[in-house]
Amino acid sequence: MDAPAAHRRVYPSRVTQSALAVRVGAAALFVACVGGAFYLGTRAPQGTGSAPGMRATPTVVLAVRDLSRLESASFHVEKVVELTDAQSKLFGLVEAKDAILLVAVGDVVAGVDLSNLSDAAVRADDATHSVRVNMPAPEVFSASLDEAQTHVYERRTDVLASRNEKLEGLARSEAEKQMRQAAIDEGILARAKANAERTVRGLMRSLGFTSVDVQWAG
């Protein structure tokens, strides 16, 4: 349920960009899984007499899909959200309020969903030691609150007002939504894209390709 826009106060977000981090474990797993499969999928068996040329490598795509996604950027965000439930009492003569002020702290994680790769996403040319990788656009994977740091700073319920038990849940949902947008505004998708591309380029060069062309959807 969306918070009532007329009773929602927006405070500026604090985004800690120094908390940006490449998820090394995921990147290492990406290299390990794709590396072996790519070697098997792109090197034609010796003695077959096949002519070198550009070709699709479905074995690589299957290996990448097993990993599913590469988390490449994380922002730490602090957000203050105030929600007010305005209630009409005494036949509309009195307006009572139930309000909450939530201090939300959490992390927004972005990266590349590798399950979106097509069968022709990776093409290699043995003769020129070149490879082209078509990557799906980066996206925000999650915006989650840190329960240890997120807390209700203030809760005010007028005498005639009824306490809205859903108000805190609405404030938390609104906080996650605003944290996600704040991270996007601060460039998390661009950072995720740059980090993922660096990982892919490093992988392909470690496999012996001297020319690596990474293209992005969208």
C-alpha cells in the first residue's frame, strides 16, 4: 500500500558513496564458472580443420545463467521519513492525526542479471583473439533496511485519533522506495555498469583475448 502523498514529508537522503564495493566473491565465482566454460566453448578441437570465424558460444551462456547475477555496486543510505494519517472526527469538526517519524538506514545493491543473456551474447574470433560480449543493462537488485539501525524516532497520536498500526509498515516501505531512488540519483547504476564491465574485461583477457568489446543493452 502506498503512503498517502498528501501526508508524506520528504527529507534529503544521505548516501555514503565510500561504501561502494565490488562484490569480490560474486566476481570471483563469475570468473571461475565462466572461465572454464568459455575455454571449452570457444576453442575448437584440434585436427577438425574448421575455419576460424565469429560464432555463438552457447556453452558460455549456460554457465553464466547458472550464476544468475553479478552484484557489482552497493550504496549505504540514510533516510528520514515522516508519515501522517489525518483522521476526521466529530462529524468533520475536528481533524486528528496519527504521525510517525522513521529514521531508516540500509543498503541498495545493484548489478547485472546474467540470466537475461541471450544465446548469442558472447561471440569469439580465434583468429584475431577478439571477443564481443553483449551485457544486459544494470539494475537495482535490492533496497533493504538495516534493522539494527532503523528505528522510530517519534510517534505522535492525538487524543481523538486512532492509532494506525499499519503506519510504521508504510513508513518502512516508503523509506526503501526513497533509498532506491536516492541511490539511482547518485549514480549507482553507472558504477555497477563500470565495475561489471571491468570484471568481464579482466576475465576475457585472462583467457587470452587481446581485443574485448563489451556492449550494453539500453
